[in-house]
Amino acid sequence: MQTENQTSKIKPADRLASVSEYYFSKKLKEVAQMNAEEKDVISLGIGSPDMPPSEATIQTLCREAQNPDGHGYMPYVGIPELRRSFAAWYKKWYGVELNPNTEIQPLIGSKEGILHVTLAFVNPGEQVLVPNPGYPTYTSLSKILGAEVINYNLKEENGWMPDFDELEKMDMSRVKLMWTNYPNMPTGANATPELYAKLVDFARRKDIVIVNDNPYSFILNDHPLSILSVPGAKECCIEFNSMSKSHNMPGWRIGMLASNADFVQWILKVKSNIDSGMFRAMQLAAANALEAEQEWYDGNNKNYRNRRHLAGEIMHALGCTYDEKQVGMFLWGKIPDNCADVEELTEKVLHNARVFITPGFIFGSNGKRYIRISLCCKDHKLEEALKRIREMK
């Protein structure tokens, strides 16, 4: 006869001791519970675009989904139409030539690319450089896979750029990868050609691979840049891109990476043993989305620009300061000196004003005096959030 506690002797894998549940996974459960209690929380937390992709993209999906021959397994490398569209997109907007047959790998969202690249390049016990502040998944997945995480500092006084003098003094003998993310999340710092040139030079001299995560370059940014535009970058760099942010397709889970043919083939070895290809209709619709002209991006950014203004008013209402030159779909602000703790502030806003704002400490210790506001929220909701916060104050 089974007993209630029969599974008590079963233990999780040791690797789970190095990570905790993703912050947003936990916090959104709390928000959902508050909403179940009819508290009507306005979430300014995650960067999930709330606007749809282009009408032509949706029409392509609907039309192709009705093809009776289009429901089978797809190639692990993605269909040729999607790879060619990514290559044309990179040429048009970044000025980067990519061979669609060998230098591009479609992904089920760029987040899975972090897993595949780490598995392809990093042995257990080797080191990866991760920005502080930075996307938490760079750290958590590296730890799960047995890599040693070494943080490098991004600070406001340096414009949230790497301190290359500090990097030069670090021991790189066991470092395999360096994660970068420009335009930067969470800080909104923009990429520059000079930054990318320095990163490529650093990677070549230190024999490491730079992995640049580049999903935000079309949001409130007049000059999209790619690290692969630097001469010689393909030899030592991998770049992720994503349709989640640039084309309002987060739920579709379509991204890509680009690099030299050898790196792409190594990553494919991993990916082909983990998943299969994406639904053909989705890939064809994504290829259509990549054909968008400047007018579509401008319309998207018109909405974000007004939201950005409202987010700035929320920052002011909370006594926070921020850099007007930020790009991307978030606003990053510094909390006032008289505020003892950022989580104390965000919890007060959540429970007193019923507005969820992200505390910066989740991105690393250099974010502990900052908050992040998502622009993925309708104008009237942002206006209501501003009203509630002003009333709370």
C-alpha cells in the first residue's frame, strides 16, 4: 500500500540548488492572485509587446495554416524562405552580408539560443562573462549547465558600457563566452560602432566568443546596429535577434542567431538533439513580417513614444531620475536618495497603488538602486497607473 510521503526520498538534481525560480514566474503568480481577488493590478513588469504583428503577417499565417501539406516536421535548420528573409533583413537594415544556407540558424525564440550556445561552447567548470546588471537568464542557465559565472560591471557613470580597463585586468584563461546585450536591457543604453569594434578586438585578442543579444534595436532607435557589421566579427561573435520585440511576435517564439558557418554548425549539433523545426505556416508568416518597410516600424514606435512619455511621468511621480537618451521598450530609472530599498518601493507601489514595477536588483547588484518600467501597456492603463501612484504619494 502506498503512503502519502512515498516520494519524500526523491531529490531533485544538484544543479537546481544553484538557481531559483525565475523572478517573473514567481511575481506574476502573486499578481494573478491579486487580480483573482479583484484588485485590478496594472502590470508594467515584463516586456511582452501588446500590439499585433502586421496584418499581412497574420494573413500569411492563416492562409498557410490551411495548407493540408504544411503540418509535418520541418527542417532543423529552418525553411529556406525564412533563412533567406533573415539574410535580406540583415543586409537591408544592418548592412551585414550573411549566407542564408550556412550563417543563420532560426531559433524557437532567442532565449533557447542561450541554452544551445552554452552547451555548444562551454564545458562544466569553464567561465562565462555576464553583465551586471543583465538579463537573469545569462546567469541562471550558465549555472544550471555547470559553468562558472564571472560578472563584469556596467555602471551609470560609464554610460552602462563595459569598463575595458577593468576587463583587461581580469584573468581570461578559463573564459569561453562573454554575453553582451545592446541596445541594453535593462538600462536602455544604446550600441555604438565604437563599442562593437572594441568588443570584437577584445574577443580576438583574448580568444573568447562574444554573444551579442540584439532584440531591441528597432524600438525607439533611429539607427539599428549589429556587432556583425564590424570587420572580422563573424570569426569570434555570435548575434541573437528576435521577432518578439521588433515585430510584436513574442508568443510566436521565433528568433535567430548568426555567425560563421562553423559556429552555426556546432550549435545545430546541440539544437537538433533537443527540438524540431517550427510550424511551417509560422515560418512563412515570419518571413513575410521581415519584409516590413520603414513605415511599419515608424507606426510601432509612434505608440511606444507616447507610452515612453507616460512612463517618464510615472518616474517623476516616484521621485526617480532617468536618462532621456534610452532606447528599447523599457524605461530605467534611479530611485531617490531618501528611498532606503528598491524592493520596499516596488512592493509599496504594488500593494498600495496596485501597479507592478520591476525592481532593478533582479538584474544584478548594480541595479539595486533602480527600477524598470515596461512600455508594453496600453496608454489608458499607463495613465491609470500614473493616477494611482500620484494618489498613493
